[in-house]
Amino acid sequence: MADRSTREPFDPALKLHARIKAQAMARGLMVYPMGGTIDGRRGDHVLLAPPFIVSDAELDLLVERLGRPRFTWGSRSLVDASATRQTYIAALQAADARDMAPLLAFVRS
């Protein structure tokens, strides 16, 4: 979005979806880009769709090719009752309330 507070999309003349596709392909990634997803003219989206059988190493590679550090998911078990699990649950709850920052920080902690 060009403006998150108003949810205003980017100007269609920017062809943002096509530019993202070109950059992704330059990094060895295939994506599914689309423009005009709001009203046939405005709105861009780009879908990443790895197969269900993707390995952790392949997901790490995908994230790294997007120019981001790999996910570590707190570097501890999320199954056992622990402070790490509580932090994860709190981050999920924040994401449900549209605050993604805690979850993004957690997955790389």
C-alpha cells in the first residue's frame, strides 16, 4: 500500500507488480504477480507459492533471496511450555490485531 493509514494502493502507472516480478526473477525466484486486484485497475499483489513439500532449507533460501535474514522461530521448541512459546503466542495475538511487528521480530530472534 502506498499509505497504510488510508489503505490507498500504489498508482497503477508504477506497475509495481511487474517490477517486483522482474526483481524476483533476477534473484532466481518465480512469483505470481497481478495488477488491478481492487477494481480492475488499482491494486497490486504478488504471490509466493512454494510447494507443500518444501524443505526448511529451501524456505531459508527463498527468504534469503528476498534479501531478508532466515527465520529462526525463537531458536527453541514452540511445543514445550516456555517463555519462548509465550512470546510466540503473544506475537500471534498481536498479528491477529493487525500488528505484525512482534511476529516478524520473533521469527528472526
